[in-house]
Amino acid sequence: MKRQEPGLAAAADEVFMAVCETYADEGRITRALKQFHEALRPALEPPALPRQRWPLRRRRGL
């Protein structure tokens, strides 16, 4: 995983372990998936637009 959001790698590991160790425990898998989704949310948001360096100039009337 190339993303560096806090908790994302741990959440992915928890999903993997929940599926591998206790695939019959749907509650654990559901909780792990919810935690992963919450950790992934910042990565899914679009990047912030850069601020303009110069203010827009008004056109002078004709």
C-alpha cells in the first residue's frame, strides 16, 4: 500500500486477519471493514484545489 493515511495499514491488516482467522465471525469482519472504510475515507477525498496566487482583475468598462 502506497498511501500514508494514519491507521490505513493497520485497518487493512485487521480486515485480512479477520477473514483469515475467523471467517465465520461476521461481526468481526463487519467491524474490520467499517474501520477500514473510515481509515480510507481521507484517501478517497479529492485533492484540495490550489489557491490562486494573484487576485482576478476586473475588466474596465468600454
